[in-house]
Amino acid sequence: MKKSSKKGPGIRVILYSGKGGVGKTTVSAATAIRAAELGYKTILISTDQAHSLSDILEVELSGAPAEVVPGLRALEIDLDLELRNYWGEIQNYVSTFLRSQGFEELVAEEFAILPGLEELFSLLKLNQLVREKEYEVVIIDCAPTGNTIRMLSFPDVIRWYMEKFYPRDRMLFRLFRPLAEKISKVQLPNDQVINSAEILYREVQEAAKILTNPEAASVRLVTNPEKIVLRETERALTYLCLFGYAVDGVIVNRVLQDPEGSEALKSWQAVQNTYLERARSCFYPLPVLVQPLRFGEILGVPSLREVAHTLFGDKDPARVMFKGQPINIKQVNGGYTLSIKLPAARREEIELWRKGDELVLKFQGVKRNIFLPRTLASLSMAEAEFSEQTLRLSFQKEEDK
Ligand SMILES: Nc1ncnc2c1ncn2[C@@H]1O[C@H](COP(=O)(O)OP(=O)(O)O)[C@@H](O)[C@H]1O
Ligand SMILES: [Mg+2]
């Protein structure tokens, strides 16, 4: 198949997320190679500071794009470089601030590498690439799940802060700086720092706009057929839907496929099969792509090409694999409504119960676990309704019922 004709936003951003070690880098690299071979100008970005992209591709990488195969470039985000080149003023401010609070010089420098910076720079890098219009497909090999969710929630968090402290504080800073600096030893940010903060804010919001546009960006969850990994994937799916990001597929990696195997392997395979089934029902109606466990290392372009082939076959990996949100959470008069798409179910066959912070759904003999985010887990389920193939559950505070 040839690359799909491009309409709409004109760029495709695909993020691969999942627990550490599940195969994100491998699948990202495989997807990127395939996209480039279909003719897309592609860039592959590793945001995980435990970079392994370079090793997996067997190509030397840095903070600047380097060619992997014709049509594909890759880079590993270099926090130090990004920080020094673009956001030195903010870093200086943070160090100065910490010093004024009595921290030693060296500690202050180290503290300026704030948690969340990795995620922040990934968003900024994405923006830059979209603006430059040099690439048609951007593949992001994310840091482990927690960081991805933090990255994707960053725009909301920063907006909250800005709305709370801006522009009121900006005025305060300007009017009272000389006085305030005399009274307290605390150094206030200068205009340049404030300007940088404003630019930063705008850039993050722009990145959010791209990432929450389902035609432009898709998140794909990489997982393994194992209990703990799957549970984390279920949790990630709920959170991603909660923040309004479009998840368009799940990749179950390292599935044992060895019919000739020993008894021990066969029983392991049986266990894996139950988890694979669980994945198919939990993530339904998202497509679940399976990647077998390979006996041997996956290094270099030819073996990554094979991975892409088993995952996507002749299909275009840059296309949107699923449209719509499998889980949707909305705030309504004091409570929340959780909507779950169940295209194949009939009302009378749905069974539903709660188990701690999980919701268990059963229909047509399949059990589906849905992880409830903290905001919902503390509320009680007030009503359930099923129409237009969607199950809607309302959650309210105990006393409001
Ligand atoms: N399907 C597979 N079969 C065999 N080994 C795999 C498979 N997928 C990944 N690996 C290996 O597992 C290790 C971790 O994979 P990696 O893609 O780096 O995971 P992550 O980026 O999620 O941490 C690597 O050594 C990789 O070669
Ligand atoms: Mg990795």
C-alpha cells in the first residue's frame, strides 16, 4: 500500500507509550522505518532520557536530527542542550532564586534541572518540528507511562498556574520589584524571564492543540501479555481519555508463538493467551496488534523492518487506526459522567459491578476491567444508562444522591 493521501492538519504525530521495557523504542523505530519507506518524510524522537534508540537503530544519534534511512531522521532529546540553547534565562532565574533561599551554588545548578523538564522539552521540540513543516510524520518514543501522562497533562497544569498567578503577579513584579528586593532577599524574575515564561506558556498550549487533535495525533499503548503490565496499560488508557488524547491502538508485544516448544513453554503460552484475551476485551473497540516474542536481539534496520511487517503488514502505520474515544469522562452538575462505547453489546446482556477502583463490565461472556481515575473512584455510582451503543454511568458524591 502507498502512503495515504494527506488531508486535514497535514502532519501526523504518533506517540508510543507504555511501561519501561515493554518494547516502545523497538515499535517506534519499526513504525518510523516503515513510514519512511512508504514515502513519508519522517522524524523519530526519543524523549526517554534513558536513551536506547541509538543502540536499537545502530546509528549514532544526538540532540540534532541524523539520517537513519532515506526519508527518516532521528534524534534523542538532550535536556542540557535544549536548556542551554533556549531556556537559559529561566534556568538562571531558578538558580538565582534557589541561591537566594540559601542553597549552595552547585545544588542550585542541579535543582534547575526540574522534574518534568524532559516532558516540557518534548512538547517544545514537537512544536518546533510542526512549525518547520519539514516532516510529514513525527514518531515519539515516549519515556515510561507516568512521564507520558505527565507530559500530556503538562499543558493543563501550566494553564492552571498561569491563570492563577498571571497577569496579576506580573504587575506586582513590575511595580514592586525594587522595594520587594530590598525587603526580602528573594530575587524576583526580571522582564526577560517573564517574557521567556510567556513564550514557554504559549508554546506548550500550541503543542497541546496539536496533541489533542485526533486527526493529527494518536497515542499507541505498548504492552506485554502480563498481569501487572496490562493493569498499568488499562490505567494509562483511562487517563489519556480523561485528558482528551486520542488513543488509536494497543500493541501487545512479546507474545510467545512457538508451537514446537517444550511443556514449560506451552504452559507459559497458555497463561499469555488468557492475558491476550483480556487485552482484547479491555481495550475493545481499539485495535490490538500483536508482536511475537522474537528469539534473538532486535537490532538494526532489517530486523526492525520485520517487526513493522508483522505489526502492520501492508497497511500504512501513519494512518489513524481508530476514530473516537473508547472512554469519555465529563463533568456534569457537581458529578461526572463516564461513557463507554460498547458497539457490539445489547442492553439486557450487560452486567456491571464495582471492585474498588475498578469497574467490571461483563457481556457476551467477556469481562472487561475499566480503571477508575481517582476523581471517580471516591464517588458513588448513581445511575447507569445504555443507548446508542454507549453505556453512560453517572458518579456523584454520596450525600448528593
Ligand atoms: N518482540 C520482541 N521480542 C524479543 N525481544 C524484544 C521484543 N520487543 C522488544 N524486545 C527487546 O526488549 C528490550 C526492551 O525493548 P525496548 O524497545 O527498548 O523497550 P522500551 O523502549 O519500552 O523500554 C530490548 O532489548 C529489545 O530488543
Ligand atoms: Mg525505550
